[in-house]
Amino acid sequence: QVLIEVFLKFGQFCGASPEPRGGMASASSEAAVASEELRRPLGGYLRQRGGQASSSEAQDGISGDDWRFDLLRSVGEECQTDAELRSLLQKRPQFNLYDGFEPSGRMHIAQGVFKAINVNKCTKAGGTFIFWVADWFALMNDKMGGDLEKIKTVGKYLIEVWKAGGMDMSHVKFLWSSDEISQHAKEYWGIALDIARRSTLARIKKCCQIMGRKEDTLTAAQILYPIMQCTDIFFLKADICQLGVDQRKVNMLARDYCDSAGRKVKPVILSHHMLYGLKAGQSKMSKSDPDSAIFMEDKAEDVERKIRNAYCPRVAEAASKPSAEDDEMHLEKDELMNPCLDYLRYILFSKENYVFKAGDKSYASFQEARAAFIAGDVSEKVLKDALITEINLLLEPVRQHFQKDAEAKALLEQITQWKKENLTAPAGLTRLELNGTGGKKPVFAVFAPHPTETVHMSTTLGVLHRLQAAPSDSRCVLWLEDWTAVTLGRVGGTEACIRGYYELLLFGLRTFAPKLMERVEVQWQGEAILSGASEYWISVINAGRRCSLEDVRKCLPAEETLENASQVVASLMHVGDVFALCGGAGITLCCDEYHQKLHGLALQHCKAVGLKEPEVKLVESPALRLLQQGEGVEVDVNIMLTDKEVEVNKKVKKAFCEPGNVDFCPPIVWVGELLALGQDFLVSRKPDNGGDKTYKSVKELTEDYASGALHPGDLKPSLSKSLNAAMESLRAGLKDQDTLKKAQKDLEAYTKAQQKKK
């Protein structure tokens, strides 16, 4: 009987129709019917607060676009931009909005009632509202002990609250980030890596307020958070980002990315107000402080206690002054920061035609009620009495749902119990495990160099030396970092150029050492990731949780400084790569100096998670530059895999080759490489100059050159001839194979485009 009276009063307050909400299917069981009865009052309240154009407005001649614009604009404390929102409504009768919720605990009234109000407004204006249940984001933020299954349980609880709370679900979708990202990994991570490539680390750090973390305490994983949240916007094809003001910075990152990527249509940013916490100086509610907010399943006595104790000043006080960081959460300046007035404005006065009554006086607008309170015409007790009554009316259907619905009740009980526990991340290691890594053979992995505009012969031969170092009883893997190359913007971050470079490199290796390459497993990083995207990226995220930005800085090559977000992402991906390659029989990572520190980072993480620590073996590329460092243009002083005969002759002719100087003589080093490929080296000369001589060892040639028995004028032409002979089979393939012709064409086009920019 008490409940019936409450609902009747609530219906009079809201003007709610006694009819069921349109589109809501009737349940057959008595429990379902009862649940629907409980939802009706709150549903009617929210529908009316949705603010759809009234019949009187239609009669007054308000156009469709105008009322839709006004309705949507009422949701946001700020809109970026009003002109773009109007344009969207003119072009699109239906559109997508998005908000992401990190499942991390109980739901407070801002997420529940206030969000439902805004969603109902948005869907009535023609939008489809997409809720991105951000379980992966919660994982990165160490919520629920870093346990993905617990996080998913919390996500289910959030959905139950909205269902019970009157949100119109007819144009609402719930998508789980972990599922969607795994099922569409190539699309999702392609966007994410491009955002990382185009973003400086300083720009990403500005967004980290969304996690409530200060810059000097950030882990590497927390740099991934804004990148992924920005990715969500484009992945979900959101026309409007409808999140709180506290998310404004990362949403603006999406607009900045559009400028960088040349996207003409930017997402509209519609940022709603952040309800104050109930204590002095709290710019928003805090889930970690139960008394700072009203929660959707709070008991009536809890609501009364919290409101009675709520901060409620009439004049601005020093105690309410927020920090500079918290102050950014409110675009509309409010020196008073009175949470009770905030609730009055955004919870009660959001209802169409609501009138606030205090004794024998009535106030038809929030501004009037606020002025009366500040003047002392409305007492703190009267204001709080009204809040307690109305909020309890709103929450009663939700309370009943979580008391009477078995599934909802079990969810709440489980989450409440977890909140009492000191949750820690579950044991066990999640990682990508490639086929064969669990075998008896130890893995010998060579990470290929990152793509450049041309393929140096010295690079090709350097990779060859590393592969040749693999023991005969090992599983030899050549790892091609195509996705890392995209992330770091190698050759413009274009897939065609990156793949083209690696195709040319592989062709060179197979041409010079066909038998060796028969036992080498060529593994494209992107293909490996897609074979187990969820496991791979969870391992990357977890590596980032153990890793500071300083750790990333230390693992960079000597010539690099930590300036871009892409460097953080690439470093964590390297750990994920090594994890994927690790086998029970052990692993050797053979590398040049570039990868040495990165391998060291991966080694630390292997040790941290209990994997057998890799052995790192350094094998540098041969020094085949034809002039001393600092002299000449790179393309003119290095032999390229694609050089024609005339280009080889020209470069060798200009090579440094001082008579008798064996300390720095690039042609002698080149001879050593040709001999290592199995060629004899023939010096052709006139009988007067000593006649023809065939060298089978670089030692013999070096001795002759040092003594003067071999002159530069004979060495250089002979080197040109031998080099061209070695490259003849290369040139035939480059000319005949379509894949290689395309690779050359793509890289040449990129090079020309870069030259035009200079």
C-alpha cells in the first residue's frame, strides 16, 4: 500500500501516463509484470524530461531541425561546434551518438538518472545511442583487480540499472569493447596505431585526466587509454560524442586527429555537465567515496543521510574552491559549488514545467529558486526536504528491481562483496602463443629492420648474418614488424610502402641464400597479431601496466628521444612480440644495436611474468658505406638492392679507397661480403701490373693491398664487376615479378612525394 501511494504521488509529480511505455514488450510472469509496473513512473519522468517538442511548439511553427537542435543542445554544457551540429541535423535524419562507460563499481545518480535524461533527449531527436561498455579500459585502469571477468560482471550491472531506470532502450545499443575489438581487430587497431603515429606524447598526457591520474604517476598503459578512447569514436562511426566535460580533452583529441589525418567531417562534441560531489570542493562524484554521491540502489535512509549532510552554502567559501585540474571539469563557472542546488537544477528542474514549492511560494525556474535560497527565502531544510523526497521517488523502482529480480539481485550482491575485498589481478599469463613455440626446439628470432625508402645491401647482408648465426637445431624465425612500422610512421606509415620494403628485403635474402631461407620461418607481425588479437593486446596492455614512461625512455635507441605516443605503443608491442615467440625450450633474440635495448625491456618483462629469459645476441650489419660518415648523400654512398649496373659502377668509382690504407677501405669490406656469399673475387689487370689474380680470402687481398701489390685502380673496377654479377639475378626478378615491381613503384612514389615537400 505504501509503495502504491508513493507511485501515485510520483505519477502526479511527473504527469506520467498510466499506460505502459510504448514499445515495451509485456512479460508473461508476475515478476516481470511487477517489474514493468515499477519502471513506469521513472520511465514517464525521464520521457518528459527528454523534452521532445510539444504540440504547442509544433503549432508555433518550430521547424524539425530547430527543435531537434534545441533538444540536443540542452544536453551539453558545451558543443563543439553549434554550426556542425546544425549541419549534421540538416543532412542526417538519423545519426549515431556514443558514450563509453568503464565498468568499475556501483552506479551513481549522475550515471543513472542524469544519463538517462540525456539519452532520451538524444534518441528523441533522431539519434541511435551507442553505449561502449569499456571493459578493456577498466582493465588498463586496474579496476576490479585487473580481472576482466569481474569487470564484465560490473558492466552487466550497469545495464540492469538503466533497464530498471526508465531509459528508452528502443534506440540504444550496448557494445562490449573487448568483444568488438577482438572481432574487428584489423580495423580497430589500424585506427589506433594511426592516432598514435600522429600524436605527440605531450598531447596524449593532457588527456590523462580522464583516468584521474597525475602525469608524474602515469604508466605506459595509461598512454594507451586516450588513444583507444579516441579510436572508439571513429570505430563506432559516432557523429556525436556525448560524454561528460571531464572527457572533453580526449574528445578534442579526436578533432585534432581529423586535422592531422585530413578527415573533413569531425565528430561533434556534446559535453554534459558534471554533477558535483556532495562534499565541499568536490567537482564531481567519486565512487571511492560513498558519501559523495547518491547511488542508484541506495536505501531511502541512505539518501536522507547523504542529503542532510551535503554541503549547502549560500555564499562562496574557501573550502569549496576546487583545484585547477578539477576546475577544468566545469565550463560554466560557479563560485558557490553547492551540490544541493546542482541536484535541484539538473535533476528536478530538468523536468518540463516543474515547479519548486517552498511553503506558500512557488518557483517556476531554477534561477528563481536559486536566488530565493541565496536570499534566505528558502531554507536549507526546505531545499533538502524536497531533494530527499523527489530523489527517493526516482530511485524506488530501481531498488525494487534489485530486490525482486533474481539476476539483478545476484549481480549487485556480487559487486558489493567485491568492493569490500582487496582485489588483486588474477594469476596466470595471457599472451599470444604462436604455433610451434611450445615445441622442443629453441627459438632463434631475428627482428628485421624497420622500412626505409630504399633497401640497403648492407641491411640485407646484416639480416643474413644474423640468420646464419642460428644453430642448426633451432627454430629460426624472421620477424617483420609491419604494424610497428605503421605505428612509428616508417615510410609514411603506408601499408603499401611497408609491405613493399619487406618484400624486397625477402627477395634479396632468398636470392643470396636460398638454402638458408628454406629453413627460416618468415612471420609478419600483423598476421601473427590477428591470429590471436585479444591475447596479444591484453599482453601489451599488461606489459604497459608494469612499465613506466621512464622504462620506455631507457629502451629507445641512442639517437632517439621520447617525444611521440607511437614510441610508447611500439615499445609495448615489442614486449608482446617477444612474449608470442617465447617457447618452453628457450629463445635467442639476435639483433643489431637498434633492437638491443628493446630486447632488454622484453627480457625484464619475461622475468616479471615467469617466462624463460631470452638470450640477446648482438650481430651488427657490415659497414659498407662507401665514404666516411658525414660525407656524401646516403643514396649515393650506399649500394641499394635495386641499383642498376650503371649506378653501382658510379658509386664504386667514387668510393674511398686510399692506396695502402686498410684501416678504412670500404671496397675491401665489400670483397669480404662477396666472398662470404660463396663467390671468388677476380682482379683483372694487365700483365705489366701483375696479371689477373683470384682471391679466395679477404686476408690475402688485404695483405696485397697494404703492401701495394693491389692498386685501387684495379680493385674498384673488379669490385664493380663482381657486385654487378652478384646482383644480376636480383635485377631479373625485380624486372619480372609483379609484386616486386609494385614494391619499387610504391617506394619511388613515396620518395618523390617527400622530395617535393622539402
